[in-house]
Amino acid sequence: MAKKNKKSTISVGVIGSGSFATAIVKILSGNCKTIHWCVRSEFVKGVIEQRKHNPNYLTTVTFNTRDLSISTDINEVVEACEIIILATPSIYLSDALEKMNCNYSDKLFVSAIKGIIPKHNDIVAHYLRDVFKIGFRNQAVIAGPCHAEEVAMERLSYLTIAAAEDQYAETLKDLFSSSYIKVNTSNDILGNEYSAILKNIYAIGAGMANGLGYGDNFQAVFVSNAIREMKVFLDAIYGELPRDVNESAYLGDLLVTAYSLFSRNRNLGNLIGKGYTVKSAIQSMSMVAEGYYAAKSIYETATEKKMKLPIINAIYNVLYEEKNVEKQFAKLTNKLT
């Protein structure tokens, strides 16, 4: 009989109790002796402890509560852990971290967030560096393609762990690998984070096209152009580094977010394409569509640097300038190749 792998004694904390945070805790529970989990409310904490599942997200996932140390106090979790995984929606991250007043100088912060911090109009990596003085050497990024819903069903999924330090990347790879999670590593922290943000915006556009009635042929051309736009943006921001945007963390994550019915960003766009106002579409959704908040920041950055990104421009015009979605996509079709 094969020996059962020993669980890691590395202390890991997860900040957030949404769908992806819940999926991360599920993955880690197979490899970590104890997971420190910071959840939003005492109600969520109580339900998980008593009923062994998150009452709001991925409710079919059952936890062995002996593996969990659940708290609503971020300082309690950060103090207890060597590795801190940030998995809140981007719009809530600053509210959570502003309560952090313990010593975190020797911790590794891992972002599983795929959005812009609205209060600071910047990506998580820069926010951690500028506000909390957490350098890139003490940061890592988790990229997909990996929908939380498929993790819950233990369908084979892939992650990319990006870290400046190879030893951190390998440690995280061990913590996240399982029979249904395959992990690749990368040194492209900023590229992985920006691509995860961009793919959410493009997924809104793919949803708009679907809602308008464009077919599979157009969607293929749309995504083909989107990955090229992504490369233009990444190269303009960070120079032409040795990254291949055709790899899973870039193109793969874009494809699944643009096509999957699990994609909240695609679903937001689909509602707008079908005639919902932007406000009513957002209000009808139970989860945050990160691409909406990111579109303004990315558009402003692209405009400042004089990038030609027709897809980003069209999506921004619909989301923030109240332009007609049908007319915007009619114009866009003449700009795609």
C-alpha cells in the first residue's frame, strides 16, 4: 500500500470567504495540516464550524473543520501564518487590509485577486508595495485558468504560480498540487496579474457579443484579437519580456473566462448585450464582476500611453460613457482582423 503523503506544517492563511477563497481552502485542505481562514462575518464562521460548508458560496463543498482555524480578525490570521493568500474581491481588499496592524514584514503575500483596487486605481502588487511596503520578493500571484465551480467538482484544473523567488514558487506549487490541480510556475508576477485583469474585461465584451446574437465565428475572431491586444498592453507597460501570451496563464485564462457559463464577467456582458442597463445588470448579479471596475483603469492607462486597443475602448464606452452596445460592436467589427 502506498504511503499517504504527510500534510505540510507550513502555516497558511486565506483572507476572504467568496467562491474562489472557498475553492482555495478546499485545495489547500488536502495538503495543509491547518488552514487559517479569515471570513467576513461571525455568521459565516458559525455556519462553517457547525455545518461544515460555506453558507453563501460553493455550498456543496464540505470541510473537515479539524483542518480549519476560522476567524473574523485579520490580525489573528496574519500573525499565525507564514503565507497569506488574498482572495477577496478587489473592491473589498483595502477595507480588509487597512485593519492589519500586526507585524507582517516576514510574510509571503499571495494574490488570488483579479482586479484593480478602486481606492488606489492600481493592481494588487503595486498596492501592497506602495501602501504596505511589501516588496515584490515577498509577493506571489495565482493565475488560472481555474473556475472555482470546477474546483468544487474536482474537475481537472490548472494554476500558474508567479513569484520572484523560485523557492516561494516551488513551495506554493507543493501546497496547491493535487490529483485535480496541476500547477505551473512563472517569474512574471506583474504580467500574470495584469493578464488576469485584462481577461475579465475581454470576457465582458465576449458576453456582450453573445447577448447581441453574434455567433461562434465572431467570438473566435474576438478572442484572437483580444490576446493580441493583451500583448500590446503588457509589452507597453513592462517591455517585451520573455513571456509567451499563448501559455495557459494568459490565453488559457482568457479563453475560459470568455466562453464559460461560470464566468461572472461574461454573464455581466451577456445581460448588457440583451438590453439591460449597466447598472441593472450589475445589481442583478450575486457576485462581483471584476472586469467592470478594471475597465476604467485599464482604459485610462492605455489612453495615457497612446495604445491602440479597440476592444478595450468599445467596452469602456458601453460601461462608462453610456454608448449603445449594438452600435459600439458594429463599429468594432470593422476593426478586428
